[in-house]
Amino acid sequence: MTWQPGMPIITAKDHADWQALRRARKLEQQRQRRQRYPRIDYYPSAKARVVIEAVARTRRGPDSTWSAVIDALVLGTSGIK
């Protein structure tokens, strides 16, 4: 790689080198993000979906996301029994 961060992109090779560096950085960021946030595939039943949506509608801000509602239900902090 001849191109270095902070240098102007002048030639087609510089552009290709920049694209390669950019892609490598994005892939590394994705790997780090996936390590921090494990993926859990969850498809609720019809009854569970109704409960999750009902709880989400009663909340505001970041607590109204499905993830926050499921966390609250699992941890027993939602007030629903």
C-alpha cells in the first residue's frame, strides 16, 4: 500500500488503497460490535408479541424498544405478572 491516512488521494491506486483500508476498518468495527452485542434470534408467539407491544407502547424513549421490553420481562422489572 502506497497511500497512507492523512495523505491526499491522487491516483487510482491511492483510491484503491484507501478503499481497502476503509473496508478493513469497517470489518474490524463490525467484529468488535458483534463481540459486544451477542445476537439472539427470538420470534415471539402471537400472545407474547401482544404483551411486548403493549408494554412498549406504555414506555417512552430507549425503554420502549423491543430489546428493553424483553430485558424487563426476563429480569422481572416490567411490573407485568
